Amino acid sequence: MSEEAAARPGNLLANLPQNVPEELTEILASGSGLRVERIVSTGHRSPDDFWYDQHEREWVLLLQGAATLQFADPPESIDLIPGDHVDIAAHRRHRVESTSATEPTVWLAVFYQD
Amino acid sequence: MSEEAAARPGNLLANLPQNVPEELTEILASGSGLRVERIVSTGHRSPDDFWYDQHEREWVLLLQGAATLQFADPPESIDLIPGDHVDIAAHRRHRVESTSATEPTVWLAVFYQD
């Protein structure tokens, strides 16, 4: 056996804030046309009548907590539990209808291009 | 309120196989220079003296189970628990030293380019 150094990797679920004034966004990896982010929500939701309308595609995975995503055209609501993932087409309007009020909600978002 | 259809998204942790002869790989999203995969291991490890040597970068997140990644140059071993993530540079040789023998290990791997 070779001599090996011990190392601790980063952890997306450790040391979560219990209450932040705004959603907490951290870029985990980025490359050509690609960005991986962790987003922590503590009860946050999109303002009424606000819609995200993004030029990038977004693949999103719920890691912890709970959330409801709302989509326009066609109207659709999706309740998310840990492990759930959704691929959001560019310019498909969507908003965060709700996130858990009782524990931090942790999202993994991969923004990418066709 | 508009009338909204109910929908269930895919879930990366549901209906996991308990024992598969080879690691199970599923492409979840792909785009320009980008591929997101779920990999399920049930006790799998890389063969002795086998090293992955990839032309793409790989950002990997352990979602469930446990694993040890081994790296060459410099030699390093990293134990992974759920939530742990590691960014592996292109051509940094690595192998899976072990995955949990008692439950399925679920990886999320994002292959991308600088």
C-alpha cells in the first residue's frame, strides 16, 4: 500500500443555515456552457406573479426539504421531495410556489445549453 | 387560481435495485459538452490496478450509501458520505476503491468541459 493522505470533501448538507434573509446560492462547478449550483431556501418562495424566464436549460434536483414548483404554458404544479428531479426547458416560465417552512430546502441546479 | 395538472417527477432514490451484476448508469440530462448521469452501485468497486483516465472533467456527488474514491498523482483516498462532492480534473486518474455492501450507493455524476 502506498502512503495516502486523508481528505474530507465538501458536503452539500452539512452546516446548513436555518434561516437566511435571501436564498443562498453557491457555485460548485463551472465549465464551458455549464454551471452547477447549490441553492438553500429557508421558506423562500418567488414573489406573486414573478416568473423565471431563463435562456439556459436547468436540470434541478431536490436534495433535502420540500418544495413546489409552478410552471406556465401549460400551467402545472410539481411537488418535490428529496431525490426528485426536473428538467426545465429554456424559456419555460416557472416559479417557486413554496419551500419547507420547517427545515432548509437544498437544491442542486445544473444550468446548461442544448 | 388557474386549473393545474398534477405531475410526479422522476426520483433518483426510488425503486433502487438491491443487487445488479454491473453498475447501473442512466443519463438524466445532456447538452452541449455536458452529461448528467445517475450511477447505482451495489458493492461494486474498480478492478485492482484499474484507473479511470477521462478526457472530461467530472463533478460527482454521493446521494446515498457510502464509497471510497482513490486517486493517483498524488495518491489520496476520499471517503464519501451522502452530500459529499468532489470535482475530478480531466485525466486525474481515479478508481472506486469500495462502495457499501449493505445498501445501494447512488452517485450523481456531471461530466463537463473546461
